[in-house]
Amino acid sequence: MITPFFSIRQDDEFVYIDVKISHVRFSAQGIEMIVDNELFIFSLSPYYLRLRLPYACVDDERSHAEYNSKDEAVNIKIPKETKGQFFPDLDLTTKLLARTAESQPLDENELKEPLIEELDVNNDISSTKTQQLEQDIAEGEKFNWEISQEAATDPAINTDDSIKMAAIKYGFNNQYNAIVGVSVSNGNDINELGDPENTPATDRIIERLIKENIKFDPEFYAADYIMEKYPSPDDEKSFKELLEWKNPLVRQFLKWYKAQQQLPLAERTQVMPVQFSKEEQEKMINLPRKSYLVEEVFRPQLYTLLVSLLFSYHFDLRETEGEHNIESAWTIGRLTPQIAYLDSQILVPTGNESILRAAVITGIRRALSYPLHRNYNLTVKVWEDVYYNLRGGKRLVLKALLDLKELFRYHDVYYVYDKIWLEDFCSWLISDDVTEATLRTLAHDLKMEYTGLQKTDITFEKLDTEASQEDGEEDKEDIIALNLHDIEVMAENSFQAFQNNL
């Protein structure tokens, strides 16, 4: 059966569902429709649509359906059981399509199974707005961004190769394996892991940090710093346009926020309204129809993935001034450590470090090592874009992620990252598991992190070849830590000396 494209809207009394049935001969006798409390079913071979609405509807003499031959759609009107009741999230079509599972008790082994499960979607009509508000407030409490630590185990224990191999997974909730390794042989140049299928999580972090240090070019960064601070018509790159470019999503949020500030406090809305296009609705329909059980210890990792994805996405948008190009998927993939290195942890669990702060620093380090434009002020502008995108709420974030997702879904090789990360992540984001209050808290926590950073906090370890030569020990490898402030001071001195010699 085929899930048809549909759109849904409401007023105080009715829910309106328009079901697209292209390329079939319409037959009124062939249509079957069922309204059973929150459940709505539409069937016309080969189409089948099953929706679970937030609250109950009724099937009485007010119900109506008619075929619109011009639009090739069946327009359906069903009454609400409670007149005036608002049905939330009707624009999040994937949420309406989610299935419920049979309520069977789980045995002890099932409780230890993967973190992705088919769950019963909560449509309890007794849940009041007050209860929902309390839930949102609870969800919006500040996260503990400190990484969790586990007691070290003796490497001599459980040395069986099959046990080790089975433990190494990646992707959303660590549910995938044997996918990225195959794509490497097909030309996956986003992947930077030497052996993605057999590298444990902590080793991915170490390998990433080493390769980031190697990739960073101080001279490249210094040159871009001078070109941004002292622009010249002869420069091969211009940073002024990129820094002044206005992000459409940010403008949309700021326009709404300004209008809200002019309203009386009682008339203000907490959530920014966002309209999805027909294409975006179709993308949501094609998302996995699952509910996700995420352990509390992994939640910070998923929200860190969100900010990393948004940073990479908005960096590409700003660098291309709003027009994705053929390199966009590569740029986003390389800037996102969870994609390029399958690195969900970001930090080696050794202390009380904040995983969110580490994600901000990692995003900046990678943005100063891989793209064409490598400038610290540019990365700060991008983090501002991410902040405002998060402030816009779940729907504005979803707009960005659906656009990002398509760059990978259509690619012959990079589509694997859509499979292991983006499909599940977008579906999870739509669910009730992620609240507007949570995203607002995340936005404010993120802003505290990136505004509190200093250039001295961004460091790279490089070989000090000059010191080795002075000591007469060319084979000796001396490591020095370079921070952005020191590099910029050296660049300024060199530039001023050059200017004085003109």
C-alpha cells in the first residue's frame, strides 16, 4: 500500500484532511473511511492512510467527504468530539503517522535490547494543557552537560574478537554497523576514520583530535585573518559579504520576535508559528514512523549532535550566501564530527568537562581547518545563526534539518549518513520527546558557551620544527600548542613589517 500525500488543518469545530490520490480512477464505492476516537483511516487502493490525531473526533451527520477532480484530492471534513479544542502539531505529519505497538510485557532480555523501539503514542485526551506545560518546564530544565564516566575494565577480560566487534556501533543511539565501511570503498571522502567499523568510541575521539591538529594550517589561518581585517581589492577572498549576509531563518525569527515584543504580555505567544511547504510536508511523510526510547545518559549527545549539525549547515549557508552547491554535503559532513568521525562523545570521559562547550570548540576547530574561508569571526557569526535557529523553536529547526537531510539523501555515496543519523534524528525531533522549552534552554546554554570563549581557548598542537633544528636533533619531535591569539599577533607583526617596507 502507498501512503498518499496529505495536508491537514482545523477550525474550532472540524478537522479538514485533504488526501492526494493521483493517477488512479476515482471510485466512491472503493473508498473506506473510519473515524474511531483519535484514529482516522482512509483507504482507496493502492492508497492507505492511518492517522492518530491528538484528540478524539466523531463520525456523525456533520462528517463530509468529496472528490476534487481538479486537484486530484479527496477533501474530508470530520467533527471534533469537543468543540473548540485545539489539536496541536497537525503540521508535523510524521507524528500523526506514528504507529502504536501492542502492549505486551517485556521480558528481562528485551529490556536490554536496542534503544529504538516501537512505542505507544500517548494520545490520552485527559492530558490537560496544564500537565503539558508542567512537562515542558521539566524538560526545559538545564541539562547536565558533564560527560558521564564509567569504570575502566581490564582489557584482558572479554578478549573474544566477536564480542569486541559486536560492541562497536555508531549512528543514532549506536544502532548501526557495517554501513560506513562499505561506503568507503565506494568513494566516501567525508569519512576520516582509518577503520570506521572497528574503531571504538574513545579511539575515534583521539584519532579526530590528532588529524585536526595535522590538518590545521597556521599560515592559511593567518592569511585569512589579514584579508578579513585589512581587505584589499587584490585579495582572492572577501569576508565582508559573508559576515554581513543575512540568514533567512534568522530574519524570520527576529521579525517575529520584534512583533511579539510590541504586543501586551498577555497576548504574546511562546512558540513561533512556522509554515511548511508542500515539499517539506512530503519529506516528513517519508520519515521513519517510529517512537524512540533514549536513555537519559545519551540525551546530551543527541542535543550536541543537533548543535553540530546546525553549525555545519549554517556555515555552508553563510559561505555560499544561501545557495547550496555541489560541495555542500561534503562541507557539512566534514565539519560535523559525528559524521566525519562517527564521534558522538566529543570528549574523552576524564573529568567534569562540558560536552556542549567541547562541541562548540570542535566546530570552530574544524571550520578553521577544512573550508575555503577560515576565519574566527565567521565562525562566531555562524554560532549566532545556530542560536537564533534554536530560539525559533522545533519547526524552524526542522526546516533547517529537512533541507540538510536532502543534501545527503540524494547523494550516491553520502546517503549512508542519512540512514545512520538524519532519518532517525528528524523523526525523533518531531516527537513529544523534544519540547520547545528544551530547545530554548539549549539555545541559551549554547550562547553562554560560544560568547564565553576566548581565542586562547582554541588551540592546535603542531610540530615545532624550528626548535628541533636549533637543538641539532632533526629527528626529535617537539610539540607546541598554538592558539588563535598567538597566531593573529604573529600575523599582525608580519603584516605591519611588510607595510613599513613598502
